[in-house]
Amino acid sequence: MALSDYLNTFGQDLLRRHGERIHKLAINAGMTCPNRDGSKGQGGCTFCNNVSFSPNARKAPVVSEQIEAGRRVIAKRTGAKRFLAYFQAYTNTYADVSHLSALYRQALDEPDVIGLSIGTRPDCVPEAVLDLLASYRQQGYEVWLELGLQSAFDKTLEKVNRGHGFDEYRQAVLAARGRGLPVCTHLIIGLPGEGRRESLLSLERVLEYGVDGLKLHPLHVVKGTLLANQWRRGEYQPLTLRHYIETAADLIERTPPEVVYHRATGTASPDILLAPDWCAKKWRVLNDLEKELRRRQTRQGSRAAKVTHPTPDQRPLLQSAG
């Protein structure tokens, strides 16, 4: 059995809809973040060394060159012939819409690129940007808006210096889905002060407002971050692999089967990873997750509740964690 036998994976979803393997190519567009440039804060999130999330972070931000480099790698690995351009590093809607349009168009002008996946923050998706992305959907491109929420608890978001709260996410997801844009929400397991309960409640809040895709990540402690200093001082205890597997399985069980899992774990490069060491072992984590779901004799959606999506003025915010 494979993990895709237990959950609705993005790769299998693309294969069903497009009839062939589609691969994401990570793009570094040279963006920054309002939590780094001083408009909202300095230094970014306490856990963020963006090199850990973007394999192209050290490359020159020339989109066509990055796509060509990605093609060569994928040709050797999977043989995929069509791609999604994944604007991944930092906040990829944080610029004037004309600049964004030029960047996105560089990717879409490549004949084998069928669409975009745009990683960003919930507080950086103005209407003009959403309209631009929706226009690509109307032209027949595959377009995903990836929102880095991480937690539905405002207290946690403040603790890790996110610079936004859940309400910004709520507004962004409603505005995007109102334009027909699929939303993939990122959630982190193991944030300071959070346990299984908070992870389940964060998923519940996300599902209440509607979501089309999910990414789960364990919290990495990587070099060059405030979290690394907290870890060294004993102020943060990384989660164990067992905790991650059990919590991820709990979330998968409670996720409706139509929601697409873009990712069920995340890894960091060994050269910057400090803890936990298992975060450098992607396939071990995925294999253990498959074994856990098989042991439980369960799968995605087996414990999902029916959800009615609220109107924008409904639902109070979660203020605390732990």
C-alpha cells in the first residue's frame, strides 16, 4: 500500500484531472515579506530561515532560467513533461500588481507550464492580485493560492511573530474562493505552546471557512532563526516523530475526502537543520504515516464532519493556545 491509498494527494489529483504527471517547479522570484522589511515587523517569523523551504533560494531570480533548471532535474527523476510554476520563497503577492503580472507571465509563457501555485501570507492578497490570479483561471490555467496560516490561534501567531491573525486569513480565503480560486492552507504541527488539541481546532477553523487543499508541516528548528536560540536555551522542545505521525493521522481522518493534500510533511536540509533530526528524512515520515493509517484501518475523511461555511461576519476568533 502507498500513502496515496489513504489520502487524496495533489499528485494523484493532477494525474486524474490532466491525464498525465504534473510536477511543481519551485521558483524564487526575489520577493521579501512585510514581516522582514519593517512594514509589519523585522526578522520574520521566529522559525523562518526561508532556505529551508525553497531549494532555489540561492539562485538568481530569473524565472525562465529556474524553470529550465527544474526541467533538467525532473527529466532525470520522474520524466514529467508539464509543470506548475510554484512561486514559493517568501511572499509572492507582496509587490505592485504590474510587477507580479510580469513575473507570473514569464512562467506562463513557457509552453510546458500549465499554471501557477502562489505561496503568500493571508494579509498580502489585495483584490487586484486576486483578480489577476482569477483571470488566469478564466484563461484555462491551473491556479492555486497557497496561504501560510500555520495556526488558527492568534496567541500562537503572535508568539511566533507572524504579524497577522486569523481574521486576515478568514478575509483572504473568503475573497479568493469567492472568485473561484482554489486555496491551499498551510498548517504547522508542533508550534510553541500547541499540542494535538490546538492542531485539531486549527483544522476545524480552516474547514469551517472552506478550503480546497492542505499542507501539513512539522516545525523545524533551523539555523539563523530566533527559534534556534530558544531551542538552545531549552525554551522550546521539538516534537517527536511519534507525536507528528499521530497528530497528522488525526487531521487526515478529519479532513473531507474532496480536500487535496498537497503535502503531508516537510523537510529541511541537513546543513541547516538543528532539530528534530527526523525532519531531514521525508520518506521515513511518509512511510510511518502510511503505516499508522493502515494500523488504524482508516483513511482521509473517515472521521470528517459535515461543515457549513459561514458568512464573513460570523464566527469569533480563537485567542489562546495551550
